Amino acid sequence: MPCSPRAIVLRDLVLGVLGTAAFLLDLGTDVWAAVQYAFSGRYLWAALVLALLLVASLVLQGFSWIWLRADPVDLHDSKLSHRCLALLHILQLGYLYRCVQGLQQGLLAWQQEVPSEFDLAYSDFLSLDISMLRLFETFLETTPQLTLVLAIVLQSGGVEYYQWVGICMSFLAISWALLDYHRALRTCLPSKPLLGLSSSVVYFLWNLLLLWPRVLAVALFSTLFPHCVALHFLGLWLVLLLWVWLQGTDFMPGPCSEWLYRATVATILYFSWFNVAEGHTRGRATIHLVFLLSDSSLLVAAWVTQSTWLPSRFLLQVLLSVGAGSFLLGLVLRLVYYHWLHPSCHWKPDQVDGARALLSTEWCQLPQNRRMARLAHNFFPKAEEETASVKNREVNGVL
């Protein structure tokens, strides 16, 4: 049974509050860990934690500012001036401002007895950008932080309480970002079949189960070759950057900002799969999976040749068995998802997910997030031909 507009807006509002809270908690635990490292005299570890935070924040603010500048002038009715918005991004508060703005818009729509079509569409527009930024933050900061913490734990042979908190919060943030991104892709298309809970859960599980062995392999390699892991990342990152460039991405408003996007995607691909090009992706996904599997196997082999026991006295066989089991289970769930649960798109009214699905046939005249629409068409390739005419129309949104 279709949900009412206010019920869906309330659901999105609650998810927005939880997502913002997860981001702040993850940020707080990272700062807490850096302070603890500094107090215990481990200044290098503290510097690495803060460096990852700073780099990810700078990239996030860059994306947020570029998107604001690219949006139509009359789209955002902000009470803040252009200079105030620029200052917020310089102070690294641009993403939080977007979160607050999204919550305010959602609250405004929920307070209406019958939410206006514009408020519903604009609420979706803001939430889609927030979801994308959250995904970027996850792979630029949270996943590297998790890898770093695991490497520190394996190297030191013990786990402090704040490290346990950091590991748990990292998994929570990664899980939330993956689920939220999946939901965002689902809601930004105006016509899709129902997306049940089972497909979301399986999508989340196969991503997380395939991500864990990759993080473990890099962490193991870092314990014995801390000076080589940066060179390893740089080498693979350049290869992945070239691969992304060859796919001809067209996500950002300008050529310079497009390279920022490609560099970010290359970082995501270092850890997990991310589709950036149109068409069927089975071949590209298989190439990427084999590439990461081969690289992770080489990293573990290099570690095995140098060490048999971990400093924390865990059996190597147990640790590697857990990683291998996680990979195999994730691979099986990935095949199940794409064979039975992956949504195939058909051009018919959608009455389920997202506020935009509740709009009338005049939805094309309302704010649309063209950035996320491109990624959604990549994720749901069967919708490409059916929505080509709509995709090329002159509408409000990002061109």
C-alpha cells in the first residue's frame, strides 16, 4: 500500500537526522583517537588520523562548493549571502550546513498538511547531494581510518577502548553510507519497480563483506611495510585514475572539477566497486573484482612470507580464513543481488520510494538533481533508453 507524502517525508527526515548523527559520532571518535595517540606519545599515528580527516574534509567542501556554484541561481533560497556560504566552506562547515539545510527543508515539507510538489522535489534534491557527499566522505576518510586503526592494532598487539569505539563507529558510518547511497539512487529515478527491504539488505551485505577483506589485506601489509603502503596506494590510484578517465566520465560542471571527481572515484575503486559509466557494467565490474582480488592476494602473500604470527597472538590461519570466507560470501551475495534482486526499470508511475515518486506528471518542471540522475542511469542501465528523452530536456537542476 503506497505511503502518504507526509509519512515518506517523515521517514526521510528521520533518516537524515540519523545520518547526520552518525557522521558527527564518527568524526568525534576520530578526533578522540587522535588526542589519545598524542597523549600517549604516538605523534605519528595522531598526525595520520588528523591528516586523513583534513584531506577528506577539504575534498568534501570542494565538491559542495562546486555544486552550489553550478546549481541554478534561483534554486536555493538561502538566507545566507554568497560570502557567508564561502566562509562556511572555508571553515570546513559546508557539509554540515547542507545537512542542516536538508533537515530544515524536510521539516518544512512535513509540517504541511499536503506538502507542495516543489518542497517535495527540493527536499529530494538536497538529500541526494548529501548522500553523495556522505559516500565520498566514507571512502576518503572513514575507510582509510578503519584501515589505519586495524594496522595499529595488529602492529601493537592490543586494542584500546577508544580503538574499539572507532572501529565500531567506522563500520556504522560505512554501513549507513552504503544503504543511504542505494536509497538515493532508487529515489532519484521517477519510474522504477518496487525496491524491497531484501534487496537493500543484500546490497549492503555484499558491499561490506567484499570491503572487509580488502581493508584487512591493506592493514596486514601496512603492519610490516608501513613505508611501502603509500607507494602501493599511489601506484594503484594512478592506474585506477587512468581507467576512470578512459571511461569518459561527465559528472561535474567543468573539466577541472571533473578531475577532482575522477580522483575521488579512483580512491573509492581502491577499496570497492563504483560504477561511473553508462551501459552494462558486468565486464567492468568483473575486471575490477579480479584486479582487486589479485592485488589483495599479493599483499597478503607479501605479509605471509615475512610473518607467521600476529603480535596479538591470533593465528594467521584464523584471520585469513575469516577474510577468505567474507570474500566468498560477499561474492555469492553479489551474484544473488544482480541475478534476482537488482531493480530493472520500466516506464511506469512509481508510488513507493522517495518524495519525488509522489509528484504529478509535471515533475519535469520541478528541481531535479541531474548529477545523481546520471549515476542512477548507470546503476539502472535499463532505464537509459526509456528516459533518454526526459534526460535531455531543459529542466531545473544541474546541467
